[in-house]
Amino acid sequence: MRPLKDAQLGAFTFFASALPHDVCGSNGLPLTPNSIKILGRFQILKTLTHPRLCQYVDISRGKHERLIVVAEHYESSLSDFQKRGITASPEKVLQMAYEVLEGLEFMNKHGMVPVPLTLILHLYPSYLAPEVIAQGSFHPSDPSRDVAPLPSGPKTDVWSLGVLLFELCAGRRLLQNIDISERLKFILTLGCMDDIVTVLAEEHGCLDTIKELPENVLELLRKCLTFLPSKRPTPTDLLRDHVFNGVSCLYTPFQKPVSLFSSSLRCAHLELPEDISELCKDDDEDYLSERAIDEVYHLWCLAGGDLEKELTNKEIIQSKPPICTLPNFVLEDGESFGQGRDRSFLLDDTTVTLSLCQLRNVREYTSLEKFPLMQSSLPQSNSSNELSATVTLPLIIRERDTEYQLIRIILFDRLLKAYPYKKNLVWKEARVDIPPLVRGLAWAALLGIEGDIQAKYESIDKDTPIPTDRQIEVDIPRCHQYDELLSSPQGHVKFRRVLKAWVVSHPDLVYWQGLDSLCAPFLYLNFNNEALAYACMSAFIPKYLYNFFLKDNSHVIQEYLTVFSQMIAFHDPELSNHLNEIGFIPDLYAIPWFLTMFTHVFPLHKIFHLWDTLLLGNSSFPFCIGVAILQQLRDRLLANGFNECILLFSDLPEIDIERCVRESINLFCWTPKSATYRQHAQPPKTAGDNGFGKTATYYSSDYQDMSKTDLSREPLALCDLKAEVSPRISAEDLIDLCELSLAGPTKRTRAGKPKIVAVDIRSAEDFSRGHISGSVNIPFGTVFSPDGELVQCPATGILQNSRGRVIVVICHAMKSAAMFAAHLVKVNFSRVCILDGGINKLKSTGLLTVPSPQI
């Protein structure tokens, strides 16, 4: 959207017609309220940006089908000339006409009827074109009558413009002194006149004034007020007419702003001043005037703006006590008397200006030190202590802090405009938080979206029927339908197109139920940019759900759930033991979690906060989210049996998402990279990959993307993987965690990495032949009794002192290592894992040490 400049924000309201409550559609579901339909169709208007059009900003839905529209607004208008009876100069008339025609042409090219002129047609019949009256669509005798929309089009609007221009030239309103029906008759009789402009001038006593107009102005009026639509020019015709020869050279042709993630962005000529601080100069200018209109409205809402309150204060919205709306008399058949139509439900075209004083009073917003161009947004100076403290507050509070959000929005706006060259800084700032206003674009950057996404999306056949159409039609009306936008007919259409585009463009994959839920966050955030929603979805799925949508995905799902079971045992062995004992396995509850990346179980506002962090992690991060959810339900799960757990998950209790995110990050940092290795995960991308996403991760690189070496984890058959309670880690992971090196094997803990203890369970004789420096030797048979309990011995003390650290079990036989690890989990040792390949994996590295002989 363009900057606010000298405009203001205005709001007006109207009611959508109500539907009967007891009527259902052909699908058996209640009919979609008209207000929801309007809300969905309105969204496209927010994308229309042109210097000659006021920008639509937002629409909100209230009670009783009330809708409130927010738009760019100016206190002064053409009506000021008309009210004062002032005639405009010929030069001004031509300029106004040219600008209006530019706006009309832009609207016509987008297949839309200019809403302001349509309102004029309804409210002021004098502006109606003859063809509109002739079709009998206007009913002055019954303004409340439910009629078809007035016919309108480019040529109809040209007639209305001609009437406006005539009034500006004459300095008076047309046909104001006669009855409405007489006005309409008079307009229809103009078809018999040779010179309509002269007839109108004579009728209103301004013939001399009109005759004094320059010939090009008179010619313009005659062309606009041509009676027959077939002979009347369109806005495009008039813009190229010779009457504007002296005017058209004053205007630069409109060019559509370059959008992010478009192929033309990199070709755009971006000019920056030599002194970057000029971008943030603190002067007397109104900082709001340079911010985008939608951004100003967003900040206005954060600062306490309330649309209904503003309209109520101006008495546009009026409420009555319910008792005052009761009829005085009711017959047996239900007919009531004594209450007329509530006039507060009638259309009032008054636009209320929204006060921006509260935002403009905060002058410290413009402080240069708070607007770093391409560096961290966390201020360091003493004057910014208050803002620094804001960063430590809960996310939901930060998202409602006006000053903090302004600074974050400005920072992200600049970083995204420099994408992909500033991709790393986008990642860095996203780790702090993502402003809700730019979340859709920020996610696209985190997913690495590049290339001509619009052309690719448009090239996909989304119209030809395919077998999955029926299932898509069934799923969409059940997907996040509590949301007004997604539940609108327009939302359903966009859902259908994006889902179908994905299915058609991925012939090796199939549509599974849940794909609609996965699509919902991207569609909601990019409702007016289907191509970007499709591109984000196409980049997200291979990163986090690789091969989940194969026709036979059982092997992929089973491997994923098995690794998840191992993660539960790794981080919370007590909970893992209990769930396994009662037979409550992940297959019973976790498939919809991971197949939809939690979009099937959480509402959108929680998904936004969850995915803000998910997109910073690798394909293993969802395991940590799953464990974090279970740990929030831990007490209830441990206290219940199988049936109670089934009921608990059939209606998942409230989950604290911020706590879930915080604990997920902690779990992720304690999980060795290779512990979540899956052979069915996405393989490393080749240099020639032409997909949408060129993704990375912030918290940790994905083990799947690392080059395979002799020390890497080996694929494991699913039956063998299921037989092991604890995860395996690779030899390279162990070396990295212990910081072993050929130069000098020592055991240290690098900051930010988990502390580990390597437990070698081979016999003392084998241990003496070679072992990892710093490892402890605890032979298998020395610490566990036949029933699996720990026995009291020095080795047991070593294990007890190792609680809370990552315990890596090392042996030459993998079955023995797996059994030892399972025993540790059984007695509630957390963070237990197994060295994949055993001690033999390390023999070729030269890292094994032999104890010095005792003298």
C-alpha cells in the first residue's frame, strides 16, 4: 500500500441483508451470512492501489450483519464546490476529469465497478445514466424494495462523470427543484435533444456561463453526456482524446508498485542516499505520513482504536434497549403491530474520520537510534531502556505494544525489501519475533521463496476436473470455518484453487485429508496472493513433510512415529514408560499432529506463534513440539489409563503456545542432531534444484542435509528401529559433542551444547584395548539385576551422577547397547542414546586411547 501522506483514515458502516435462520444450503449446512460473503469479496479491493483511487484498508464484521469499512479519506471533496456554488476554472475541470478518468480506467481494467459512483447513483438519482433508468431498476417510490443491482459499466460511469463536470462548470446542482420521478422523466426525454449540454444549461439558467467555456471543455461535456451508450466513449477512449492534449503531458503514466517475491524486484532501480541516516532523520515532518496506510491503521488499532466506539460517538451507530424493540400488539398468527422499522438499520453514507492524535503525539518514535537500518532492532542506548525491557515481555504483550510494533515493522519492511540479499538478517530478527502485519512475507522469506511465482502458479491447470475434486469440496467447509475470511465463499474458492494447484503440480503425490488444514495458514496470510500461498505451501511440505503425501505413506508415517516415540523416551522416560504400559502409542493421537503440522488441532492464532518458531528450525523440530505438548499434559496423562487418555485427546485441552514454543526450543537444543535421523526424510538438494524454497535453519542445521561420511548414521530397517527404545546418534555427532580432535582428544563442553557422558558397556578387558578419551567403563552385567533394577555399586553411583546429561551408550554389539539403554529408560534415566555402529565406527578415526601401563 502507498504512504498515508496528507490523507486520513475514515470509517463508514452498513448492514448486509439477513438470511432466514431455518434455511440450509444444498450441502445441508447453514447458509453463509451475507456479511461473510461481502467480507470475503471485499479483500480484493484492498489490493487496488492507484493515485486516483482512495485505498480500501479493512472491513470488520459486527453484530446483526453490520459491516464497518475503513478507507483512505479526505475531508474536502467536489461537493465543497457544489455546496458553495463556485464554478471551477476550465483548466481545473480538465485536470479533474483526466484524473477521474484515470481512476475509472484502472478500475475497468480490473473488471470492477467504481463503488463511489455506484453509491452516488443510488443516493442521487440526478446522476443516473438514461440506460439505467430505462431498464427500470430504480424504484424511487419504494427505496426499501429488494431489487437487483443497478446496471453499471464504463460508459454508465462516463455519463455520471459528465453530470459532475457540468455542475462544476455551472456552479450549481442539477435538477434539485423538481420531484424525483420528474427528474427521471426529464433525463429520459434528453434522448430527443440534439445538444444535451445546451438543453441542461437553458434548464438551469446558466447558458451564458456554459457558452463561455473553451471548445475542448464543451466537447468533453458533449461526449460524456452522449445519450446512446453505443455512441458514448469509454474512459479509455476519452483519455486518448484530443480534448486532453494540453493536460495529459502533466501526468506520468501509472506503474504498478513492484511487489516482493516478484521477478521484477531484482530489476528495480533502488536508490539509497549516501548517508543512510537520511532515511531516519528526526525532523518536524509527520512520521505517519510516510508509513503505509494499512500500517497506520494497524498501529491505530494497537493504540486502542475502536471502530464501533468511534461510530457510536458520532451517533452513526445507535442502540436501543431490547424492551423498546418489542411490538405493542401480536396476533395469534404472529403478525405484530406497533413498531416501525428501526431507522438505525437504514443506510447512512456518513464517513467518520478516525483521529490519529494518539499516534502522532508519540514523537519519540522518530528517534534515529530506534530505527537501525540493517542491524538488530534491540536498542542499546540508555534512552531505549523501556523498549529493551519490552523485548523480555511475553509475545502476546509485545504484539500489542504500539511503539515496539512500529519499530519492528519498519525494520522488517527494510529487510524484506532487501531480500534475498539480507536473508541472514531476516532470520536473525525472526528469532526475536515476527510482527503480525508482515508475517506472510516474513514466512515466505524464511521458506526461501524466490523466482517468478506468479507465472508458475498461473501456468498450472486449476480448472480441469480431477478425481480429488470431490474430497476437496468435502474438506473445505470443515477447515477452520470459525474464521470469517476462510469461511467465506471467496475463501472456499481460493482454498480450492491453491489445493488443486498443489495436487496437479505434484503428480507423484496425492491429496490426503489434512492438506486443507496445512494450506489454511498460508492462505489466510496471503489471501490476496494465491501464488505466494501456493509457493509457501510447496516449499513447506518437502522440508517438514517429505513424502507424507505419497499414495502409500505407511512406511514414512511409521518411521516418523517411531522416532517420535524415541524422542519421548529420550526427554521424558517416566511419561514414555507409562504411555507404553497402557498401550497409548503415538499412532493413536499423533498422526493428525504431524500430518498437518498441528494445524488440525490448534486455531490459527496459535499456529501463527508456533510456526514463527517452527520455520526457524529444521525438519526435526516438530518432534520437540510434540514432546512439549505432551509435557504440558504430563500430570493428567500419568494419572490416567488408556480410556481416559483417549478421551483427553479427543478434545485436546488448552495448550499454552508460548510455553510450548519455549520448551520446544529447549528440547531441541538438548537433542543431538543425528538422534532424529530418518531415512525417509528429504535428501540434500542438488545445485540444479528449481523448486520454490531455498530454505535454511537458524537453531541448527538439519542432519539430513549434511554430507554422508563413514561416521554418519546408517539406515535402519523399520522393525529394528521399533525394537529400540532410545535413539541412535552418529559417531560424528559424538565427536562434535565431546569436541574430540586428532590434535589432542580432550573432553570439554562447548557453550550452548549439551553436557554428555560416554558410557562404554564392554568388558574391562575390551575397554583397555581402546576407548574414547573421558568415557567411563560400566560393563553391562554390573549395574542391573535380573529384573532390570539398578544394583548398588560404584558404577551405579557414576550413572546417578550423570542424570541430566546426555548419556551415550557405547558397545561393539548394538543389541547389547539397545538393551542397556532400554534398562536405563525403564528406571527413568533421561537423555539416553546409543552410538550407531558401536565402538567399531571410531576405530578408523585414530581417536581411541589405550590406558598407560601401571608401573
